[in-house]
Amino acid sequence: MEQRVTPRTADAGGSAVGAERVAAGPGGTSGTAPPAGTHPPAPDSRRRIPRTDALLRDPRLAEAVDRLGAGLVKGAVREAQQRARDGKIAPERVPETVLDLLPGTASGLRPVINATGVLLHTNLGRAPLSDAARQAVAEAAGPTDVELDLGTGVRARRGRSALAALRARVPAAGDVHVVNNGAAALVLAATALAAGREIVVSRGEMVEIGDGFRLPDLLVSTGARLREVGTTNRTTAADYAAAIGPGTGFVLKVHPSNFRITGFTRAAEAGELAGLGVPVVVDIGSGLLAPHPGLPREPDADTQLRAGAALVTASGDKLLGGPQCGLLLGDRDLVRSLARHPLARALRVDKLTLAALEATLAGPPTPTARALTADPAGLRARADRLAAELGAHGIEVRAVDCTATVGGGGAPGVGLPSAALSLPEPYAAALRAGRTPVVGRLEAGRCLLDLRSVPPQDDERLGQAVRSVRTSGDPAAGKERA
């Protein structure tokens, strides 16, 4: 009798399937090679992944729900569980991974260490608040007497104690007012004084500020017309005088905070313009309230008012070292008319800003003030110490001298002697992605961590951030391998 042989079945690619079939994976599907760098769990390990309800009974996560909200915590739980399913972590590591994934606060904003050497870095929120200001904000978070006289029980001037503190710092000001940022201060002045009228301004002061916002566009949006006088590099008091007429609302002086014009230049000062018969408004920008010995060319509010300016506008989160706000200081009647203008209501600041501003004005020196006056020798000593400590951990680092800047539109062209940690370039991206993000700067192919913009009390956090990057794999070595 003829014996029949059953043929082996071939797959689509022509290979035999049967005894040589790849072992089936979980659920009966054909197994595949795991992605490089991952460790697939054993077939039954997924059963060991903690359930969501069990995780949320963990006292540590229960506390996090009270602090951060259930949505954020459950999101971290799902992410940790998925990592376990993907074989990236062992099931037993899920609770600890959830804790690692939780943010410090319910806000998406992440605290960073500013090691750029730019003291007032706009992308990092400009001036860091003092401890006194932070405490004042925390205290003001609940109900406060922001607009109530507790003695009489009737309505009072909003933020009166903060305004009093501002007046005390600028004796030449007849009165003061606060709005939500520096541009808003100028918009309020232009709307109240020059809507439908002309603002006389030098061509050399028609500046562009951050993110493409141009001063002329800002002013024209208020309904005012611009009357440009002089040239880019030279404008005299006579140029202003020739342009003033019945339709003039005010003369505007703008500090060109983001650039410097050198060489054959001329600019009329506030004192030369004060007798022209119209208000002189000076936008100093940087928020310097009084002369600073380290910044002799930077205009300040008190000096401009004493020279004859009717109104000075400035920002609170620059050289003043406070929260974002706009300051208006000047003639008593003029400031009070601005404060009563209908637009002032739309531009007013909240109680948290008022609290932070008052604590900045009346409290101890701000971090910005301390950074401006930091001793270069002390900065180098800090850099040497940190470099030695990090070098002991096998990190390729050295201490170097460098130059920091004010930033935030303050003191353009002024360099501040500083010291930094110099690391291989790949550290820049790795440090930004760390648990404690550190933002440095790239210079000559190296990542510099400039210590003038880092408070001394943050040195240990900075060192730990660098060590954490090193222990997770040397980024410099990774670049060389690539």
C-alpha cells in the first residue's frame, strides 16, 4: 500500500511552518523580538501590575490626590502601569514610578535653575521673587483687605499699602499707580492723554520689544497718531519743539533698552523737553527706581521726574526685582486721572501682584539686586568648589571666567564679570530634560552654567542636577558614540 505524506505548510515568505513555528505569545499571537533596550515581562508578570484602586489606597498617593487632584495622580498611575506592561519597569516598581512621575504642583509650570548668566531672562519669567515676596503671595492667597478698610468697614483704595511703599521709594513722584505690565502702563497713558491726538516721538526711539511687538503699533492701537521727529541717530530739543501744536497730546521719550546706538549721536533729555508746554512721558522700561552705581547709564524714575518728566512708566519684573506689573509715577493730578480712566479697570493687578510688589519694595534686597552686586571673586570660588566636587565624580568639568548680562531690556551692552562651570555641549539638552531642569548657555562648543544668575543657596541643587545627568549616562560619551 502506498504511504501518503502530509506536506508542511509554507508561510507567505516561503518558510516552513509547523514544527518550526515560533512559540505563540500571550493571547495566542505569534511572538516578536522585543524592542532593543526593553525587558519583556514573563507571561504571567502582567498579573502582578497593581490595580488602580489598590494604588490609590497607598497613603502617599492619597496625599498626592489631596495636593494635586485626582486627575493628575490617575494620569501618573496609568503611565506607570503602561511602562510595566511594556516591560520597561518591573511590576513591583509601579508605585515608586508613580511617585516619580508626579509634578511638584498642580501647575504645568516647572521651576528651573537659571544658569544662563542672563539675570532677567524673559523666557524664564524675568526677575525671581525674594523669599519675602513669595511669603507675601502665599499669605495673600486667601481673603485679604485688598480693597477694604478694616477700621471703618467701608471700601478703601485698592492696594493702598503697596502704592504707599512705591511712593516711598520714589520721593519725586506726586502719586503712583500700578497696572498689569509695562506695555499696559504706556497704553493707559496714550489712551488717556492722546487718543485722537498726536504723540511726538523720536525716530531713534521707535523700538520693537519682545516677540515682535513694536512700539508704534502699540501706540497707534490706542487711537493716537504718531509724529516722528529727528533722525535715527540724532534728535534735538528743537526737533520736538517744531512738531508741537494744538493737536499734541504729549511728548514721549523711550529708553532703547534692547540696543545701543554709538558714534555720531544726539538725544534730547527730559529736562530739555519739560518747558515745551505739553506733558513729557518717559518710558524707562527697566524699572530702576533710583540711580544704581553699577549701571550709571541706565535711566531711573526718580532722576527723570526731578528733571521735569510729568510721568514715568516702567516694568516691575525687571531691575526692580518684583512681579510682572506696570508702574506709573509722576504728577499727582495726572496719575490720579489715569487711575480713574475706564481702561484702568481692565488693566488692574490682582492681590497677589500687589502683595509681591509691596514685599519687594519694603523687604530685603531681591535676588536681582544681589546678583547685580555679586563679587566676581566669590563667583569664581563657587565655580572652583563645584568643579572640584563634580570632577571627583568623574565628570569632565572645569571652572572658567565669563561675562553675564542684565537682560530683560536692562543695561544693553553692559557686561558683568562672572564665573561658570564649563561642561561638554551635550549636557545642555540633558540638563534641561532633568528632574530639576537647568538652563545654561552654549558658548564656543561648551555648555556654560553661569553662577551669577544662580543664587548661592542653589549650588547644591545645581551640583546634584549635573551628577544626576552623569549617573544616567555621560551625554558627552553618547555624542561621541553617535
